[in-house]
Amino acid sequence: MSVTENTPDRDSTDPSRPAPDPSGARVPAVRPPPPPSRPSRKRRLWLWGLAGGLGLILAGVALSQFWMGRPIPVAAEIVTPAPVTRVLAVNGRLSARHSVDVRTRVGGAVVALPVAEGDTVGAGQVLARIDAEAQNTVVRQAMAALDAALIAQDEAQGTYDRSLALGANVAPSVLESQARTVQSAGQEVARLTAVLDQAQVALRDHTIRAPMDGTVLALEAEAGQIVDPATPLLTLADLGDLIVEADVDETYATQISVGQPAVLQLVGETGTRDGRVDFVSRQVDVATGGLAVRISFDDPVDAPVGLTVAANIIVDRRDAALTVPRTALRSGADGTGVFVVEDGAARLRPVTVVEWPAARLVVTSGMAEGDVVITDATGIAEGQAVVVEQP
């Protein structure tokens, strides 16, 4: 019995199916390629953000170019000569020109203090007494020793005079010995006289007297207190001649000189007083960087010592000078300059100014009368279009 195999023709099969392998091996099926994947949501957001940022940058550049092309309003002033006074303002303290801390030359207990703070005393008046009992004893001993020496001197001189009267009856050697005795007695008298003088000087030092006319500003000691030469007893000052003591920063040390006028105002007063610099130290304090100055009043002042005084020292006066506001200055590596308005644009003009702690500075070169100066150089660029604001 024969079996007949029915094999379908290739033309009647699906064209997409592969032809059977003659070797009988199985051929894998061919699948269509997957569709293209769509970008994730996060990636799409990032791309949109990048595109938006570029758009903002381009819009900003375009806007800045638009505004740079438009003139910006600026405040300006016309440079005009005017009187200028350069003033240095400092604070000082009221002080007595002549003041002294009174001290004792000897140690001991204060037994008397017959003055009080605020008392006016005259030169030589007793201010204090130190216990002098021990020194009185020293003086009495010195006086007794001197008296004995004087008696010995008189006796030696008498003996020598009698020997001279006897003439040739006294040997020359005896006369020479007596003469030396007289000489020695005189030297002892001189020595003991000096001892007595020294003791009396020390006794006088136990009484403290005023070295000048003045007022007792402060008492530092009390009756019964033990003091020594290092202990101040009181402060005495002449209040008839008050001055202002102040320190000037070393930056302006070369600008201050004797004779410069000053306007002074005592704290608590609304009026001012005229004065004048009458002393400038020749040495700067290396610790503080200050230069000591003294200013005297044209008229006497009756006020407490130590009072704060505001002093305006007039350093320079000019009848006509060109000035600019400090805010108009622009400083850089190439120097100092100001912006002037020329043909509707800001132009940087190099200038030289007198540096001083003031709102307006004197211009010594680089400016001319009639120049229009921009009063605030902040944000201004060379060649920028500007328009002057009307006041």
C-alpha cells in the first residue's frame, strides 16, 4: 500500500513565511521591528526648560541693547568758583595751661590738710602738714652739736691768741699745733652748720605749700593718711588760663600749624567761641597715631576742667576755588576722575583733588569753570548716553 504525501505549492503559502530548509533544520520566525520609543516625560521637561532659558537670555540681551541705546537721567551741576574754607573737626577736653600734682618730699602721716576742693589759694599758702616730731629732734641735735663746736672753736682761738701774745716765750712748734687746732675747730663748725641747715630744710619739707596761685581741683589724701613722695596729695591748677587739649590724626599732621584760627563749642552750649592753635607737638604718638595740639581761647572761659569741647580748626581759606562732591569721584588703577557731560554722553575726566574729610573736595587740576559734572558716578560708564535731570 502506497502512501502519497501532499505537499502544498510555495505559491499557495504565506509569502511572509520562509521556505522550508531543505536540510530539515528549523528556521526561526522573523518578527517585525518594534516601533520607535517615545522620550520620557522627565527628558521632555528638561528640553523645554533649556529652550526657555535660552529664550530669556536672548530677550535680556535684546532688552539691554535697547536700554543702552537710550540716555539715562543723571544729576549734575555746573562747576563754578566759590569761596572755600577747609576745616578739620576734632574733639578735645578743657584743661588748665598750668596745673601741678602736689606731692610731699618726705614720708609720714598727714597731720593737717587745711584746704578743700574748689578753694582758691595763693603761692606759698600752706596746703598740708606732715608729722615732723622726729625731724624736730634731728634739728635740736644738730643745733646742740653746732653749739659745742662753736665753744671748742672759741677755746682753741683763745689759746692760740694767748700764745701769740707771749711772743718768743712760746716755741714755734706749739704755735703751729695751736693754729692747726683752730683750723680744725673752724672746719668742724662749718660741717655742723651744714648738718643743721640740712635738718632745717628737711623740717620745712614737712610743711607743703602752694607752688603757685590756683584752685584746688582734687584732694587725693586725707588727714591721718600715711604718705610718701610717690603719693599725690592734691591737684592745683590756674583756672584763669584754660585751653583745649586735643589729638589730630597723623594723616593731617602736616596740615596743622601754630596760629591757625579755630571755632570752639563747649558741650551743653549753643554758641561758639573763637580760639587759635598755640601748640603743635613735634612727635606723633606711635600707640594711637595722634598728634597732640593745644588751642587757646581768645577770651577767658569759666568752665569746669575736663569738659568736652568740639573744635573746628580752619586749615585753609580760598576766595575762589572749584569743588566737586565726593560722590562724583571715581577712583581706579589709572587715577582719580569725574564724569562730565559732553554732547549728551558721559566722559571720564582725570582730576586732582585735595583729599580731606569733607563732603566736597577742592579740585586743583583737570576741571574748568562751566563744566557739567555728574554728581554721582555710581553705575556710569565711559561714553554712556545721559540726560541731565532738571532740578
